[in-house]
Amino acid sequence: PSLLRLELAMGCGCVKADAAQGPDTRNDLKIAQKLQRDEERRARQAGGDSGPARSPSHPDWTTAGTGNRLGGVGGGSQPTGAGITSESSGQGLSAEERRQRALEAAEHRQNNVAGLSQEKVQELRNKEQKDALLGKLAEHYARQKIDMPMGLGAASVEQLKQHWETVRKDRGRDEALVQQ
């Protein structure tokens, strides 16, 4: 006896021998075509259209319209975001002016966080700046193998910025002396 017959005979008997060959897909195409014809016929009867009906949930790309530019509708004085109107949104501006406007818009977005008050947002930004400056200073002092001054953790963001600028200038001067 063949091995397949032995395996089938020894099994629980709940599986047919044909099941190992996979599902029968011979009639799937015929069934799909019939269902499509039925659906198109129902759509023609409901809408009175002679062609295949288009569902409103699936728009046709040929009737989509012209679309809009990112940032708002061009022309007129409609808002394009961050309080800037399309009249002043950058037509005829120099690169520096466009850069400045982009910076202002980015700051506006950073200051307007959903669910947080202006004061809380400003507090979080100051804390981030302070942490970044303290990290730079700690790295600088570690490279110099010098202990970081004790009061830097209690300093304000402005004081830390000034100290960082002083350290950077001193480091530049030291590097220039070493190269000579």
C-alpha cells in the first residue's frame, strides 16, 4: 500500500482525501462575473444610467477638479496659517524675508500647542533650552577636565546662554593659540 493511503487510513477520518489538493476555484470567475452583472443591472435600474455606476465613495480622478496649493488657497486674503494671509505669503519677497517669515511661522506653531496654556508651553521651552545648554557646558568642562561651576544648575536660560558664548569664545582663542 502507498504511504498516502496509510496516512489517510490512520487519520481521524474527518478530512477528505481531496482536501490536501486545495479549494476548488474553477467556478470562482463565473460567480464573480455573474455578481458583477447583477450589480451593474441593479445600478442601472436605480439610477437610469446605461453604463457602470460610479459609487460616490470612490471618486473618479477625471472629475476631481484643479485642487489647491499647500498652505491655503492662492489669491485674495484668505488665511494660510499662522495668521499670515495669502496676500503677504511670499510672492515677491527676498530669500531672507521668506526665511524670516518661515521662522515666525515655526515659532507660532511651537507656541500654540493643543491642550497647553501659553505659560506652560513657554516654561517647557525654557526647560528644554536650559537642559541643552547645561549639556553643552557639561561636555565642554568634561573635555577640559575641569569641574563644572556649582551654580550653573540654578542659572537662568539667559545667564546660561551668556556663559556658553563666553566659553565658546575662550575655546576659539585657546585653539588659535595652540595652532600658533
